Amino acid sequence: GAVVSQHPSRVICKSGTSVKIECRSLDFQATTMFWYRQFPKKSLMLMATSNEGSKATYEQGVEKDKFLINHASLTLSTLTVTSAHPEDSSFYICSAGQVRADTQYFGPGTRLTVL
Amino acid sequence: GESVGLHLPTLSVQEGDNSIINCAYSNSASDYFIWYKQESGKGPQFIIDIRSNMDKRQGQRVTVLLNKTVKHLSLQIAATQPGDSAVYFCAEASNFGNEKLTFGTGTRLTIIP
């Protein structure tokens, strides 16, 4: 149980385009999902906390208009990188918390490369 | 500011030996700690967790020790196998983990055959 999926696993796009990444909890309901960014050989940096049915809470320094987050249901959150630039290239990982539980489960990550 | 860090960035261990990965934290308000394993190109995988009302917790081949006095967390892996090679992160949270996690810098564990 507690499986989290992400789609796509890998995406390459041109500079200026927008990319949408999906995060799904497959076998449980997640009231809260988190989006992280990870640079090579670095730790995970929290970008935002996504709550079902409400606006996401962004960490300091993360542009909410650039990284659009939507949490439309208890099993799906999406991250859209708008007007992507090469510096947005990174490994994006989501995690989901179970209702009334205390462990976050992570998705497999999405490798974004902006040319 | 508050931080979670690791003493050793890399660790090499002979297959079959035990390994210990250490982590220091500074946020005294943290009450929930988790160890994650991350293999190359994959998301973090939950290994074991511990709450602040405990000082030791055991899983299959893994043991987490928590020393609140010195704000220190460790992960012990017994009888290491090649599949244990990965980067290990400690993370801390308050309000039992459904709140934000703060990750440490990570330790790369390499198992030598």
C-alpha cells in the first residue's frame, strides 16, 4: 500500500513552454501533498505544500506564478512549470500524506530538462 | 536557523558488515524523525521512523536511535548487502509528519562486494 506515482517520469521541453507534472496517490487518499525540487547530489528542497480544495502554501523564494500547483482531489495534485527556462531543469518529486497518518510517501520523481 | 545535517557525506562498508549513518538536528521542537533511502534517479523510499517519545526502534536489518539530549539521530544497517548502496537522508518534522519535512544533506553509502 501507500503508492505514489508521478507522470511523466522524464520530460524535455523547449525554453518558454509550460510543463505539467502529475502526482497521484494510488491506494490512499492524501489530504496533503508536497512538492520538492532536487538538484544533482543535493538534498530535497520543499517548494510548496498542497492541500486538497485550497490554495497551495509556497516556501520562501518559490515563485507561485511560475510553479502553479493544483490539488483538485484527494488523489491528484499537479505542478505546472510555466515559461520554463534552463535553470528550471531539475528533479521534481512529490510526496503524499495519508489522512490521519503521519508518514509521507514519495513519488518516483520527474526529471525535467529545459533546452 | 534550524537545520538537519549529517556528520559524514560518504561511507563505504564491506558487504556483510554493519553500517552506521549519523544525523544531527537542531530544532528542539521536532518530534518525528524519518530515514529515507534514495537510489539514483528515484524518489526517496521510507525506511524507518521514530517519534520523540522513543529512543530506539528496530525494523528488518535496520535500527534507528534517537538521542534527544544531544539532538542526534542514527541509522544502523546490519549485514549490509549490495542493494543497500544508496543515498540516505534523515528528515525531521513536527506534528507527526503530516507537516513539513526538513531534510538533511544526505550520506552516500557504498557497499563494497
